[in-house]
Amino acid sequence: MIDIYCELINFDVEVKIYDPWVNPKEVKQEYGIDVLNDLPIGPFAAVILAVAHKDFLTLDVRSFSPNGIVYDIKGVLPKKIIDSRL
């Protein structure tokens, strides 16, 4: 996830990271990255699912990017709601 974040930042993309399981202070201290524990408000141009937390399986991920891209790195979301996966 950190590598993806850094690459997107290199292209001047505004990135918001949501992870209800991490400690934002620890991530900020370790990587210098801000992480949200509360769901951000969209819409977004893209959503990248980079971790396979079960919490994300119950989210309407497509609603965060209705006209954008949903990319599932972990291959856990139903194929009908995503645009691509690894």
C-alpha cells in the first residue's frame, strides 16, 4: 500500500487512505503518511482496495467511485463491481 501511495503522489494525485484497523499516529510516525479511520466522503476518481480486511467486503465500494475505477489488488471483491484486479 505504501508503494502505491508513493507512486500516486509522484504523479501529483490527491490520495486518501482509509483503514479502520491501523493506528494513524503510528503510520504517520513510521511512513509520514496520513491515514483515516473514518470513511472519507467521495466521490473519487478511483478506489484501490489494497488490503483484504473483511470490513471492506460489506462496503458498497462502487458508490465511492460511481463513474471512476475500482481496482482490487487483493482479489476479494466480486468481479461484477470492479474494473480490474491483480
